[in-house]
Amino acid sequence: MIISPPFLLAGVTDNAASDDDPLMTAVSAFELAHGVYPIAFDRRWHTGVHLMPDNKGDPVRAVADGEVVAYRVSQKAIDGGAGTLDSNPGFVLLKHHTDTGDGRSITFYSLYMHLLDLDSYGAAGAASMVQALPKFLQKATPDDGVAGSSTLKVHRKDVLGLPGACHGQRHIHFEIFMLPADFNTYFGGTKLDDKKPTTPGSTDYWGHSYFVIPPGQTFKKLPDGATSHHKPHGGIVYTLNGVEFVPLVDGTNDGNALHVETWFYKGDKFTSVWIISPDGTKTLLTSQPAREQGYEYDLYHRAKSLYPSCPSDGYELLRFGRILSPQPRLAVGAGRATWMRVMFAAGKEGYVDVSPDSVVKLSDADFPLFMGWEKISEGNTPYSDDGICDIDKLQKILGVVQPKSPDAKEYEDEDALSDYVKGNDSVRAKLRKLVCEAPTEWNKTHNSARYARLNEPDGFYGRQQQTNPGGYGDFLALLEKFQFWDKTGLPDGNLWFFHPMQFIRTFRGCGWLSMKEFEQIYSDSRYSRHKRSQAPQLRSTYLVPLNLAVRKYGLTSPVRLAHFLGQGAVESGWLASMQETSMLGQLDAIGFHGTAENPASTVAESGLGHWYGATPAEDDAWFRSKKYNSHGGYITGSYDWKLGNCDFEDAQKFRGRGFKQLTGRSNYADYWLFRGWLSETDFTKNWWDDPAYHARHRSSMTRKPAEIDSPQKVALPENCIDSGGFYLRCERPAVAKAIDADNAESATSDSGKRAEFAISQSVTRAINGALLADRDRWEDTRVAKDILS
């Protein structure tokens, strides 16, 4: 799911070390106090937010790919009631359908109301921007009417207009909602509103991790098995299997449960902790998230050291707190101990093993109640049938009850509610995670019943009878000029609404590409003419393995994913070459001079049932020779007696395979160890340092090379992308640091492009050992950035 806010800002920088989405933080600051979700200034439902960027010329953009349900383009503004043309009824309503996981599709709608009228573009000095709009938005709809067609499509980031106004106040009203059937289908598979959640049986995971640690758990100064060592120059260090641990304190969390939130950002790990008292009171223990610098960059070393029998499983335990991959190899129990550094009381921090089943493990994909996500529907709504919010009920839902006079007037409730909501950041934060079942304000069918209370003596307009006797009628007349629901074809009745900025921020952590999104990056046009017909099947074969690898190796951020896909495009030929091919031609004393691709080398090894070269008839001298193309150009050297290759067939047996073209017996051995398919006791470490290896005398070697009988496993879809993630994050650990120094958006200035190219070259050199096709890799990364950022 690729989603972004309705305003995009270039060059947004981090405003806090722990803020893993600074763009959303910046755009969320555009939220205005007169448009709070889900409560309007007069206590009615307000199921969206009002946003206005600091730069009034910033365009409104589609938050995701979608189809147009309905729209209205106004030539002129309308009179909002003050005798001036100060209001804009223009809008666009989009329907979005995408994926958030394997078999997890979601359908939702986004609404952009109060878009600027066409006449005002010139007054705003933005007349040329009209041409940047989709064609259907460049002309006014007749008589300010509503149009729409599911055949009209928009892409994420398409310009939908400029912010207009309502009653002279410049802003857009922005909503995200779901139809009841769509909501039930998707959120029925989450923990939303589950008061006693358990660890999900599914592997649907994304975003931040959450742990519910029950009362009475033992926290330790050091993990079990840690030992002390004297440093060469004084002092003591404590390690477990070579991993250093800082001494903390022993203790327990007594009768209080703990809610723990963890996440990674630019190599660091962050942890926030809340203590939950028996009466349910929740108190934040960490005034600032605890930060473990470099933890994520060091994840492979930790996994390899702490879980030597299967570092791949350990890598997931350290990242997610649980193993998400199928068929785990680590034994249940002590073999899966996952020691996490957690504050368990004020000023007290210790290590706790979160692997037992008694510790509940969730993620943002679960929408846990204890992190504030709550459904507001008929059973717990603070709104009466006429849509007026009761402050007492709202305070009860939010867990903050304030004293109130028993004989308070209606307007006093109104003022108290406004002060309570607008003047309290903690209340606003809680409101952002309420998921509300409510009627849309854009359906005029029920206006009279819904808004009648506003005209009662103590109501908003009732109190204005002397000063504004026609206020209520004017309100309804103006409201109908904005309303459009009867033209959408959508059903009547309540919808499920989200705070739109919180919805976007949460789902941005997903990182799961849908097929349509993947097609934009690895499009048909990227393939040569004779391979173009294969593109749909290639994308279908590798999409889920790609998404799983991206999740496992922490490549979900737009900048990391762009580099992964850009580099992989060259290494794998846009997924078409997951196993290195050879050429037919002539072998002489200089090398192998290719004339055409060898079809035998292109046959999928999964179909062969063995690695290409396992039979004498498949022996291919290309791999153990210097390689030249049909024009005499040098391609690359021999793989013979390199990268740990030592047997006659090794250059062919351990040829490049997978998304990052894993090559050589030594690299294969590292991956086999990582996956738990090989043990360190099965071979001699660094066998290539054997003197006989350097003399190329295999029979004389005393060091035993790693024995790998089925190297073709790397070319299987479930492993080929995973091996690419392993190579990028584990074999080349410095690569992530280089990528994290890059920007998510493609550079536009000459200096920016030079810096971006330099980063891409450093990634290329780390992956390929040289600057092979470095400009292609950079350009392919930029293509991915333009889609993902």
C-alpha cells in the first residue's frame, strides 16, 4: 500500500531522532483548530479535518491511486452567507483499492472538499496550474453540478486542485472513510476493539511492534548466560555469545502489566513503555523513547551470535519479537529467548525475555486497543440521534472526566466542549485514533432531523434568534450547495470514518506493494521486446516473496525500497534473470568469446530438478573462463578459484542466482548458515586461506570447504528475493547506512543529483564489487523513488 498525505513537501528533515515519518509530522501541523475530528465547533459530527499548508500555493494531491466516484468543479465561488463569494463547493471523491499483506485487501474512500474555483486561480497567481490538473478537472461541471465515472482514474500525487475556502477561511476539508461491508471485511481480521488481545495466528505484520508484558515478570541485570570479561585497557564488559550487554537492574513489574512499543529508524531502535495499574490506569514511564543506537544496523551480527543454529529465525525475533516466516527451525523454548531492554518501573530498566507465549506480540497491523484505537458506534457513542456530542460521554470514552455543574446550559456545554478539545493536545491525540461509525454530512436526505436541535432555544442558531433570525434556514440552504451524496451511487446509512492523517500515517508503515503499484515500478516498458510478454507472470511470481523480504529486512521505507528495487532491476534483469546465464561461442587461450545466449542455461532449475551443470552433459566452460561478448568486449573474469570456489564445477555450481545474484561458494555458505541449512561445524572457516587453495590444489587442502548440494534453492521464488535482502542487509551491512543518508525524493538540482549518484555508486560498489552499470542502477533507483516517495 503506497499512500501519502494530501500535501507534499520537498526536503523535509527529521525534527526528532525517533520520528520515523517526518513528512507526516510536517503535514499534520497544517490541521486547523476550526476543523477538528470528529467534533465540529457546534458539537455536531465532523468526520474530517481542515488542512491548510503554510504555502497557500501548495496543491492538493491524491493520497493513493484510485477511481473517481464523484467530483464538482466550480467556475466561481459561492456566497457563504455574508454577501461575498467566499466559499468553494468544489470537491473530488476517490475510491481506493489496494493490499496491505498477503491476501489482505482494503477498500477505502478519500474526499477533498472546498477546492478552489477556476476563476480564482488567476487571482491566486496560479493560472498555469490549471493545466497541471487532470483533464476532467480543467473545466467547470455544468451548473455547479456533480459528475463522476469509475472510468476516470487518478494516480497518487496527481494534483486535484488548490485549497479553496469556506466562509472566507482558506482550507480543504479532508476525509477518509469506509463502507460498512468493506470495513467489516478488513478490520474483522485485526484486533481493533479486542479488550484482551492475543498474539495473532496470522503473519500480517507491519509498522511498530507492541508487547503486552503481564504482571510479575522477572527483569534481569543481564540476560541469562552473559559473562564478564576484562577489557585490555581496564574495565569490564559483559557479553552473551560475543554480543555486548550493558548492565541494568534486577527486579519485577509486581502487579502491573506493561505495554511496550518498539520501532526502528535509521539504524536505531526506540522503545516506549507504559505501566498499567490493576484499575486500568495507564502511565507513561519513558518521557522520551529509549534509544539504542545502531541496534538495527547490528541486527545480523546479533542474530548470528545469539541464534547460531538459525540466524534467519533469530533475525526476525530481534526485529518483530516473533518468527513470521513459515517452517521456523529454532526450537521453542530457550532457543528462542529474545532479551529486550525495557523500563519496568520509574527509573528502573532491565532485560526481559519476550519470547514466551504469555507475552502478547502485536503490530500496527492489529490496531491494538491499548494504543488508543477504539471503535465508536451505537453502543458507546457520545452522540445522540441528532448528531450532537455530549461532553460527559466523550470524557468517559477518553478516560478524562472533568467536573461539571448539574444545571449547565446547552451553550455552556458547547463552550466547554470547544475548550476541552481545542485546548488540550492529549485529548486531540486520543481523538485521532477513534474509528467512528457516523452519517456523512454530505447527504441532504436527513438534514431536517439531523440538525433540528441546532434551532432549539439553547441550540447554536436558537440562541441567535434575535440577531440572526434566518440563520438556521441559511445554514441548511448553504449546506445543500455543498452536499452531493445522492449523485455518488453509494448507499445511504452510516459509514466508518478515520482521522485521515492518522489513517495515512499508520498505513504508510505497511510497505506492502500491491500488484498495480508494483506494475508502475517494474512496468512492461522496462522489458526487452522478446521478454515483455513474460512481465505479468514475473511480477505475479515474485510480488509476494518481494514483499516478505522487504518486511523481513526492514526495507519498507521509500528510500530503502527504492534502492533495493533499483539495484535489483539491474542484477535480476527486472526479475527475468534470477539465475545467471551463459553464452554459446568459442573458447580459446584468452577466454570465452560469446556469440549468443546459451538456451540451456536459461532453463529454470526448479524445472530441471537439479542445478544446471550437475550432469556431465551440462558442463559449461563459460563460467570458469574470462568472458567476452560477441563484439569482443570484456564482460567479467573467471569465477574459478574465487569467492571460495575450489572444485572443478564450482564456478558453474555457484553461479549468480537470486535478486542480487548471490555468487560463489563462500557467499552461498553464508546464506546457508543464515537460513539454518548448514552448521558451522560442517566445514572449516575461511577455507580459502588454506595454502593449497592459493596454489589451486584442491586435493591437498586440509581445510574443509562448505558442502552445498542444492545451490539451485536460491533460484526458487521463496528464496531468491530473500537472498537478495540477506546480501544487502547482512553481507553488506554498511549499505543501509549509505541508503539512509539519501533522500526519499529524486534529486532535482545538479548538486543534489551528484550527491544522489555518489550514494547510488557506493551501494553499487558494495553489492557488485565494482561500478558495473552504475548509471543504470542510479536511474532505475530514481524511477522507483518517483513512484514510492
